[in-house]
Amino acid sequence: MLESRAGVIFVGGIGFFLFAFVSNVVVPVLMYKDQPEKTAEEMVNSNVMYQFVELSKRYEEPFRQAFGEPTEENCAQALRLGRSLFVGEGCFHCHSQFVRPVSNESMRYGKVSSSDEYQNELQRPVLFGTRRVGPDLSRQGGRHGNDWHAAHFYHPQSIVPESVMPQYPWFFDGSPDKPNRRGIAMMTYMQWLGSWLDSYPYYEELDSIKSEGF
Ligand code: HEC
């Protein structure tokens, strides 16, 4: 079969297409058919609620106007809006959401990403990203405080002078201490990323790396 041109085209074109279809579609569908996709509400946990309540205290009036009370339902709404802003603003052009099992990435970002982390509404479609102009964001939760994020979104260069990240003044009604609905939603979304892990392995691993003397 491989002696003829038609045979090569057949194996290369149709054969590998079928192989890819089986390995990338059929196998995952069978593997995950018993695992229902989680909703945004189900992805709200105590780590992200802690940050949502913190936002409601730090930016009392803007928060009340944007989301009212810091309830779990409102937190889920904020996460949905945060995700759609992440897509709409094109953050994924510069930030991935996938810690890869290569190049010792876990030393910088924490646990290597696993498929179960993507089995939820807020990862549909997934935001793996292909470019990393900025750091991976999948373990962003708890890494910076909300006030850091507010200052950073308002004017990244005021924190990292050489940063090429654009400014997002439309996340605010005037100054960085007045985030609007979009700003609060985006900060909640940032704090959610990785919050589903029992602890923040980033810090634990960093401690162990330090104690090993690296
Ligand atoms: C043109 C590329 C670019 C775009 C678009 C971009 N960023 Fe960034 N981002 C960067 C770079 C570079 C850094 C690292 C320097 C810095 O902290 O500003 C960064 C840093 C960050 C950090 C801090 C990460 C850390 O661990 O310290 C967060 C959070 C972040 N970006 C979120 C976002 C969000 C959300 C958006 C969309 C609203 C966005 N970025 C859009 C390039 C970009």
C-alpha cells in the first residue's frame, strides 16, 4: 500500500485523521462521560468567597452598586462576567491557563494542570492559550492581593515599569480605588484561578524549594 502515492495519501490523510479523531474525541468522551460538567455556582469555594467578601469590604460602595451583597450566587455571576471579559479583552493572547509538564514549570507555577481542572462551565471552551507574553495565570488565586490587582489593571507599568501589558482604565469609574462591575468581576476571576486546589501548592512548593537551598 505504501508503495503507491494513493496509499501514502490514504494513510496520511484519512488514517491519521481517524487516529486523531479516536484519540482526541472518542477516548475523552468515554473517559469523562460519568463526570458531569460543574457549573460556575459549583466552582465557588471558600478560597474565592474569602476574596469576594474582601472585595466587598475594600470597595464597599462600588461593590454594592456592582453586585449588592457578597453571596455565593453573586460570586458565580462575577466569575461568569470575569471569564467573558478575559475572552473579550483578549487576555488569552498573552496569558496561558495551563501549567505544562515540561521545563520544570511547576517550580514556578505549582501543580501541573490536570484534565479534571477543566471540567467546568468556566473552562468551556478551555482557555489554555498558546502564547505567554505574560505569566501563566492558572494558579493566580491568592498570589496577589485585590489592591495589587486594582493598581495593576489600572496601570501595569506603575508596578512593573517594563511591562507590556495594556492598561484597563475601563475596569474603573475614575481611579484605581473605584473598580466598577467589570473590575470587580475580573479581580474575582483572577482570585478564582487555582482556588479549587485544597491548598495553594504554589506557596508550599516554593517553601520546600527554599528549604532545599535552591
Ligand atoms: C500584550 C500582552 C498582555 C495582555 C493583552 C495582557 N497581559 Fe497581563 N501581563 C502581561 C505581562 C508581560 C505581564 C508581566 C508583567 C506585569 O506584571 O505587568 C502580565 C502580568 C499579569 C498579571 C500578574 C501575574 C503574576 O503572577 O504576577 C495578571 C494577573 C495579568 N497579567 C492579568 C491579565 C488580564 C486579566 C488581562 C486581560 C484583561 C491581561 N493580563 C492582558 C502581558 C499581557
